[in-house]
Amino acid sequence: MKKEIHPKYHKIEIQLTDGSKFETRSTFGKEGEILKLDIDPLSHPAWTGENSKMLDSDGQVAKFQKRFQNINFKK
């Protein structure tokens, strides 16, 4: 392998959404940094089985529905 072209592989801490932490090795950040997750197996609908919720950012969903209200999609 060529020297000095590969990212540094070191220990970091992962913090889940419930506040629990575990240590792993990664190329993320620097030695000892904490990676805080916004989405993890404890909160993501794919793992929890909950229905996903659509976030309406600045009324984008309402705009879409108004614009395409006359189109009848077959189910």
C-alpha cells in the first residue's frame, strides 16, 4: 500500500438518540470524538415498525397537492 494516502483509522464514540454510547473504530473525525446520531435503529421507522411521517417543509406537500389535484392516479 502507498503510505499517507489512506484515512486514519481510530477509536470514536457513537451516541444514539436515547443517549446511550458505544465505542468503535472509524475514519470519522479524530481520535476520541463523539458521533451523535439523529437517526438510528431506536428511532427509524424501518426498524421500529412505525409509519413514516412526512415533514412538510414550507408547505411543499400542500403546494404539490394543490398543483396536481385534478390528476387522478389509479391505485
